[in-house]
Amino acid sequence: MVREHLDKIAAALGAEVAAVALEIFKGLDKRAYQAKSPRVVAAALAYLAAERLGAHVRKRAIAAILGVSTLSIRDTAWRLRRHLQEETTCCLKMANSKAPNGGDRSEGRAQVRRGLHIAYTQPRLRHGEE
């Protein structure tokens, strides 16, 4: 349902905003948008995507496209933004800690900075190595 509403956003604001919004949506945990209307979630995702792209899009414009309240967009965007920050903070904590083999996790930190949120995994040891 959210993807259908993002198609309406793409028609009005451009495909790039909708693509970034879909990327954000795919990275979200279901609990972040649970019990929210798909129209409101799509509107908040479009607002966050425009914000991430540096495009100036008013909440009122997005609200008019999908027929939702600007206050709903504000509240849902705040909730999603907070959830994304918690996710990033969690990944940064994991990336900044020492690796089990004594090395550092600089590659993990670089991936988190690039927005990939990939946790460090210890390389497998071959038989007989310590």
C-alpha cells in the first residue's frame, strides 16, 4: 500500500524523491510504522526523502497530494527519523568497538558512514589457525 502512494508522490514530485523514500522504507523496521495509515507513512517518507536530497518541499504540498494532515506528516516523520537515528547509533556503537580478533572495525565504520549499516563480521579462521 505504501508503494502505491509513493507512485503518486513520484508523479507529482519526481521519481528521485520516490526512489529515496522507497529506499528508506525498505530499511525500516515494521514496528516503526505499525498502526499508521499507509498514506501518512508514504507522505512522511516523501518528506524525509526530500529532506535527505536537499530539496525544499513543503509538508503542505505533500499533504495535498495524498490528502493527509500536515500534523500527521510532522509526527510520523519525527517518529521515523528517531527510529532511523537509533538504528544508526546502534550500528555506530558496534562499528566503533574492538573486533574480537583484536583488530579494529574501521571498515564497519566506513560502511555505516556511507549509510550501508552493515555490521562487522569476524573473518573465518582456517583449520589450525588461531
